[in-house]
Amino acid sequence: MHVDSLRWMAQGTKIFFDALAGLPGEELDQPTALDGWTGKHLLAHVAANADALVKLTRWARTGEETPMYSSPEQRDADIEAGANRPATELRAWAAQAAAALDARLAELNKQQWTHRVRTAQGRMVPAEHVPWMRAREVMVHAVDLGAGVGFDDLPPDFLSALIDDITAKRSSGDGPALTLTATDRKATWAVAGTGDPTPLTGTVAGLAAYLSGRAAEGVTGPGGRPAPELPRWL
Ligand code: ZN
């Protein structure tokens, strides 16, 4: 998983920055599909996320508790402030923060990778989870950039791992019970939740988009009915 995550983080970083490079500066001022966020908010968030994960690598290396964000309010205020910066500064910040995260992760020794650190959602996880946390951010937000990347452009093995991750998280939430069957691969997943499970079908890319709360093409229930709305995931 750890080795896969490092690969997905590298692939996702390339997909994200390639998409970003194709977006003209003024496009970043346009709204994204994410509620209330322009492209600049999104870019500030992706940059700040790398900075926050660098803090977790420091925690893993030194044992000194350095949380990702000092508070959820501070996290939001930093994104808001970042969204007011010029696009060229934001691009440079995002690229430099991503490179710093790569470098700090490469410094961890075998034992430090197992040290426990806290996610933004408050879970204690080994530092080995950091590359996965980053892969998820850059891959999914590459789609959110609106630069022409879709879920079906993301690596299939990453999409399967993403569905595994989200179905596990959603199974401890208060959303509807679901069973998910892929139409383009032999794979099924279940989400524990309220009510009788609603059977849904879709491509692996479509199911990943739906579960992550993004616009999903072709994910349907019995008789072609639309899939139920889901509560927030992260
Ligand atoms: Zn994010």
C-alpha cells in the first residue's frame, strides 16, 4: 500500500500540475464545482495541504507533535487569504510546497514511517498514510480544477483504492446503505448505513466520482433511477 501510495502521489502530482499548466491565469478566478471556491481557493488549498503534510513528516521524524493545521478556522482563513494572492504566486507556492513534501518524505527512515500522526479529521495513523492522503488530494482536485481531467483519466488501481477508502469511511457515517457494482470491471463494494441497501451500478470512475461527492455520469439505481444524495465525505 505504501509503495502504491508513493507512486499514486507522484502520478497525481503530475496530473494535477499538468492540468494546472494548461489553465490560463484568469481561469483560476472562475468558480469551481466546489461550493464557494474559485480555482485560486482550490490552488491555495492544495498548496497549504502539502505544507500541512510536511508538518506531519516533521512529527514522524522528531516525535514532536506538529499538527497539520492549528485549527479548522485557521485552515479556512489561510485558504481565503491565499485566494486573494496573484495567480503566479499561488502556482509557485503550490509547486514549491509539493517539492518540499517529496523531499521531506524521502528523508524518513523505516521506523519513522511507522510513527503515528494525526489527520485533519482527527484520526491517528502511521506516517505511511501521508502519501495516500496526498495522492487523494492531488488526484481528486485535478478533476476539480475543471481543466479537462475526469475521473476516467485517473489510474484504475488508484480509483479502486479510493473507492475502498471512501466506502470504509462512509460505512461509519450516517448516510444511506449502498451496494455498488462496477460495470467495467469485476468488482463490488458495500457501504453500511441506514435503510435497506440501494443497489447502484456504474463504471469504476463513475462510482469513485459519486462516492467522493462529485458529479457522476451513469451511476444509477434499480430501473435506472438516480443514485441517492450522499452526505459530505471529508
Ligand atoms: Zn482537499
